[in-house]
Amino acid sequence: MTGDGTLRDHVPDTPVPAREGGAWLLDLVRVMARLRGPGGCPWDAEQDHRSLAKHLREETHEVLDAIDSDDPERLRDELGDLLLQVVFHAEMAREAGDYDIDDVAEGIVAKLVRRHPHVFGDVEVSGAGEVLTNWEKIKADEKGGEVGHLERDIPATLPALARASKVQRRAAGFGFEWKTAEAALAKLREEVEELATASPDETEDELGDVLFAATAVARRLGVDPESALRRTTNRFADRYERMRGRAEEDGADLEAMSEDELLAYFRANRD
């Protein structure tokens, strides 16, 4: 979409809701160009898209970790580091004559307007779930109505739970999903029962079915399964360390405890 004014008609004609009206965003673009330009930083000047990939990956994970920490100041800093990566890649593309930061921003604005017809058009939705469903339908329309394989364009590096969630969301875009959380939970219970009676050769497949069904439950409950598991893992690790410290103080032998004793000790020392 070119800047013919049509897209801008959808952009609210209101002050930018930021402390200085977004001025520092423009300053960041200027600083990045200075770092890459003559007399700038040798390290910045030597980078390309591929060399920066590992930094983008690291910064993304640090943002996720900051979100889990519930620390607003840390999240602000990590978002800045992630924003730098976006501006860095856009500046390199500008130098190569491919596109610039305005093209990047225009592209995402166009996508947001196009995929939110319930905001910028006359489509009505019943809630957030239908918004995501419509999103997948619109994506298919953008490709000429071609649905394609459910896993098409999903990065191979995406964690398995996040991948399952995205595949299920795409399927839901064409009507294939549990309509209620109760139905999704019933399927999860069914899969757990099948896992309990599975043979050794069936265990991996049945466990996969349990995880996939749990992901469907998360979708119906409006929970991101990847974030939920990450937070639970962090919480368990913290509680375990507290329990182990208490065991050392008490002179307790965790390895000698029965399962029931160990669970009771964990519960007593988890807070």
C-alpha cells in the first residue's frame, strides 16, 4: 500500500499518546544512522542482518523474562533493546536501498487496519476469540483465498507449545475448534486417561495428545500456554530452592522421603 492518503484516513488525528509525542523514536532512528555512518561505530558498521540475528533472539527472550518478572523498569529497558534491533535492521535495509523505517511502519499500520475491520470497518465481533479467528480468515484472503498447510510460514524455531497454539488458532479461523472450555477440558481428560493406559510404544504419541489438548484448553480460557508453562517452571524452581534450603536447615534427607512425605514437605515450604 502506497502513501496515497487512503491509509492515513484510518490513522487517528489525535496527539501521539507519549510523553514527548514520539520524538525520541525519531531520535533513535537518527542515532542509529549516525552509528552506521562515516565516523561512526566500527562494530555497528560491520553488522548485517545475519550477524544481528543472534542478538535479536537474545533480546526477545530477555523481554519475555522481564515480563515474567513483573518488573516495569526492567521491561522498559528490555523493550528499548528490542526496539533497537528493529531500527538497526531497518537502517541496514535503507542503506541497501531495499526499504526504510517508514516502509516498515507503514506496512504494519496497513496490516493492522486491514485485519481489524471491526474497528476500521463495519464488521461486528462477539469478543477477543472471534477477533483472532477473523485474523486468520483475513490472512487467507490476502493470499487469494488459499488456505495452504496449517503450518505454513510458522518458524521451525518456535517452541512446541507456541507452535501448537498457532496451528490451533489457524484451524479455528475455519471453524475447527472447541466451542466451550468445558468441551476442551473433556477432551483433555479423555487424553489423560488414554495416556494412563498406553503401552510403552504409545506413550510418546499419547503424551503429545495430552499436551495438544491442554493447549486447546488454554486457547478456550484465553491463556497463552507457552507463557503459562514458563511461569510455572520459574515458580517451581523458586519453590524448590526454598524447600532445599529449608531441608538443609532442618537436616532433612529429601532422597529418603516417600513421595507423600516429599510432596507434603514441598507444600509446607513453598511460600
